[in-house]
Amino acid sequence: MKTDIFKGYFFAIVATITFANVYIFSKAALLEIPLAHFGSLWYLVVTLLCFLYAFSSKKLGQLAHLTRKQVSVLLTLGGLEIATTTLFFLSIHIIPNPAVTSFLGNLYPVMVLLGGIFILNEKFSAIEIFGGFLALAGAFVISYSGGTTLKTFFIEGTGVVFFNAIFAATATLVVKTQVKQLSPEILNLNRSFWLLLFSFIMIFVLGENASFSAGSIKNILVGALLEFTAILTAYYSFKFIEVSKSSVIQSLKGIVVLLVSYLFFDTLPMAHQLAGGLITVAGVLVMTLAQAGIFKLKS
């Protein structure tokens, strides 16, 4: 049991570090090329990596023995991942600083917790509710733009991140219920395949032209490798520890993105955005540690 817990946290830490860098390399690539063309090359690489890894680990054989229910689950996940990932990269493209996007992304573990409560019937305490409100308050501080009207109150891209968090949390809960029957290799391959197909379709729908520079290709290749590693290790973490415990580790990626973003782009969030980001991290920590039984109210 202790070995499984160690594995779960190890995979969650690897997922956090690698996914934090996805923000950086995708932002760099999206500065040069349109989203659909970006996605086509990015997910061509990811799908190839997923296929090769599933083949080498002898998990491809599972595809020949899928039940009708498992096929429907994979199709459902495909749709959810298309929505989630499109909104994710769209938010990175819209919001100038990747660290701000990452801190706002801490809405995701809040949505996971809420989903666990209302869908998986997990119990919750007053401290967990407080942690959730703290994380939401931090997101509110980050997204405040200084405007006075509804249209100008939040920074551009806030709504995109909010809906991304909802779809991502839904996909995570589906994966958590199926990861014992469907291997992480198959789940990762399924995700990348649908995203690749969607990207190719959008190129024809939008009719955009794009050219790939050597720099954009390098950023996409590195970023795609990092995403392949991040998603796979995140799925593996769900096999060994609760989704909420994995989420709290992954919520720290904002700090990693902050540091790497400064090194790559020489940019930092505004003071109130940094404060709000730290509040969201604190909220997620309180929420998840309370769920783990570390924070308890005295009776």
C-alpha cells in the first residue's frame, strides 16, 4: 500500500513539472502559428508517441477486446478532451502571461472536488468548503482587470479558463471511474487521436494557411513530448492515489510556470495576479489536505 501511494505521488509530481512546461512551449509556438495548424502537428507527435508506447508495453491488444460500454466511454472522453484541450490552448493564446493562465487553472481541482461531492458522493467538510471558496477568491483576484462593467471586469480569457476547468474536471472523473478497466496507455492514445482528428478537420473548416518555422517546430516537438509524459503520468497517478490528492500536487504547477515563464519570456504577473495565484494554491492545499483528514475541526 505504501509503495502504491509513493508511486501515485511520484507520478503526480512528474505530471506537474512536465505539464507546467507545456504552458511555456505551447505559448511560444502559438505566437507564430494558428491554433488548428499548431494542434495538427502537436497531436501528430503525441499520437505517434502514444501509439509507440502502447505498442511497446503490449497494451494495444486491449483495443480488440473493448466492450460496448468501454467504446462509449472512449467516445465520450474524446468529446470532452476536444472541448477541454481546445479551451486550454485557446486560453494560453489569449492570456499574455502563461503563469496567469496556470494560476487560473487552479479552478480545475475545485471543479474536481465539487464533482467528487455531487457525482461520486464523496463527503466534504466545512474546511474543504472554505478551501474551495479561497481558491475561487484567488481566481477572482487574478482575473480582475480594473474595469467597472461586466464586459471589462475580468481579463480576457477568464471565461475560457472557467469552462476549460469544468470540462477537464468532468473528463478526470470519467477517467477515474474507468482507469482500472482501461489502461492509461489506451486512455492517452484515445485522447490524442481525437484531438489530432479534430485539428485536421478544423484546418479544412477554417481554411487557414500557415508556415512552420524551425523555432515553432522545435517548440511543438518538445512541448508534445512533455504533454505525452504529463498526461500519461497523471493517469498513472489516478491508479494509485485519489484524484483529489493528485490534484493538489498538480495545483502547484502555477509556481513552476511562474519561474519558467520568467526565464523564457522575462515576464511576471502583476502584483495582484501573483497574490491571487498564491491564494488559489493555498485554497487548493487547504481543500485537499482537509479531505485527506489532516485539517479537522475540533468538536
